[in-house]
Amino acid sequence: MDPESFKEQFIVGDYIVIELTSDDIFEGEIADLASSRIDLKNPKQHNNDNELSGIYTFYRNEIVSIKKFKNEVKEKASDSLLSQLEVNFSGLEIVESEYDRLKDMTRDFVYIENADSRYFDAVNVISKAETIGVAGLGIEKCRGGSIKLLAICTWDQVYLFDFINVKQKKFYAELKEVFEAECTCKVIHEAGPLLDILYRGYDVFVKNVFDTQVVDLIIKKKETGKIPVSLQSVSDLLTDYLKFPSPYLEKAMATTINKWSERPLSTRRRTYASQLVAYLITLKEHMQRVLFGEIYEAIEKVHDFYFYLDGYNFEKSWQDKLVPKQIQNLIPNLRRNPIERDTIVKTMSPTPSLVDNPQ
């Protein structure tokens, strides 16, 4: 922890997330604090559904990190307010209401074992979503692997489809239609192996995929000029991009194939499954902001150009169809560096393309 006094960093009433050396995570409102002590009132413990009441005290020597939530901006900020907000943005990269919404999603899942009315209700909702998160769990790491649990989330609901008795080549027809639809974006972490299993084992050709693992490599190369040595897990990306505590998904990530295969599947395991899919859409939104940062920044600056005009120049600029010099100066130069498909095939293997010759 930063040796700076807690009193200089926080105030009573702040809502914070504390990561301990034991890997436990607590969140709550500060009831009192000293230079090396923080008291939380009625805190919540991550992965613990039991209610905690009273005052819980945490000392500097047991704390790894303390994170505040990003401020929820509700009005146009002045220059002085912007500089103040930059200080408050340290910590979690989402606002408190979004954090709570996502946590509630991981507990309020719908578990589906058969193609009953709940299944068709779920597919009806999923098919209308513009973006869904997808995670295949309990898959053996081989070409003949099978899905034990398929987790799918929309913006505000998690659905867990039990696949333990679904034979290969017998994928649910209604879900197959969603997966093969171009109009629905599927956010998947480490999508390559799952797409291969779905195509070869279940005859599902998934389209329109946002792979958070691949996008992370693109962002890292763009920022540093180098590709990272190791692939990042979805837990790593929540820490890198949203600044979540590093042990946040530790127990979910540690669940073995055998545990995912156990039936009945415990409520705790179902919650872990929900955790592995619930954050994907929010992660995608944030990664897009990073990846297309120059574009979003240019859009905001052009909007600010109009916002700060006086009445006369506002009307004049709006009526004029020519691009003002000020806006021309705000548009960045984006270089294009396309990757040829032939290059991908040659890099992968000297053997014939798997795309042309599926096994």
C-alpha cells in the first residue's frame, strides 16, 4: 500500500473495494479511518452470500489495494472540474452502479437443463440482443472436447445452459441460429478453441465474434510495439482494463473440468460460471474505447467545438456545410495496416488450410 495516510486519500462515506493479502475482497462504505486503519460498516465479502453486519476494521499491513469507483459524470465539466475528476478516476474503471449491476447478474442467473419453457424464453431474449457474452466451460483441451456448461449473458441477464447430456452434433437448433447470426455480436475470451469445438463437434459456425484475448494483444502491440509473451486470462483483463482486484475471479478460474462436470452443479459453481461471462460485454465496451481511443477523442472534441461556440457562431457553423478549419484540425490521421489472409494460413502451418480441409 502507498505509505500516504488513509486520511489523505479517503473520507468517511466513500464506498471502496479492499483487497487483502489473504486474497479476500471486501467492499463497503467507510465508517471511520485513521492514518493506517479503515473501518467499513456492514461490508460485503466477495463470493460470500452471508450478510455481514457491524463495523469491520482493516489495517494497512493486511491490505494489498484499495480502489474507489469511477465518478459518474452527469453534466458538462469545466476545465477546473475536469482536473479534479482525473484525480477521482483512480481505482476501478466503472461507476458504482455498474459494479453493483454486474455483481447482481452473477447471482441472478437462469439455469436451464432442458428445452422447456424457460429455454424458449431465454432464447427469445438472447436472439433479440445486439451483443451477448459467451463462455464454454468444462471443455477438455483437445479436438474431441465437449461442452459441460454453456454460459451466455445479455446486458442484464445470465443464462446457464447445462450441456452435460447434449451429444455432439446435437446442438440446440434455436441457439445455433443465434450463434450463426451476423447481427448478434458474440463476446468470447480465447474464442479460437471454442469456435473450433463448436464447428467440428456441434456443427455450429459462429459469426461476428469479438475475442477479448485477441483484442488485448492488438492493444498491447499498439501501445508498446511488442506482443506480450503470455496470453492473458479474462481475470487478467478485468484487472488490466477495469482495475478489478487481481483475485476477483480466482476461484471461478480455478474450477476444474471435473468440478464443472459434477451434477447436480452447486449454486456456488453456478455463480462462478456466471462470473466468467457476466463481465464480458462491459469489458468489450471498455476495450473498444481503448482500441479506438483516437476516434472517440476526436468525436468528443468536435462535440465540444459546438458546445463552446457563442450563439452567432453556433448558428453559422450549423448552417454551413463546409468543414470548419477548427474541426479539420481535430480529425486524426489513422494509418491502415491490413493483414492478408494468406499470411495467416502460411504462419499457422505448412499443412493445407484447415479452413479449406476441415477434418
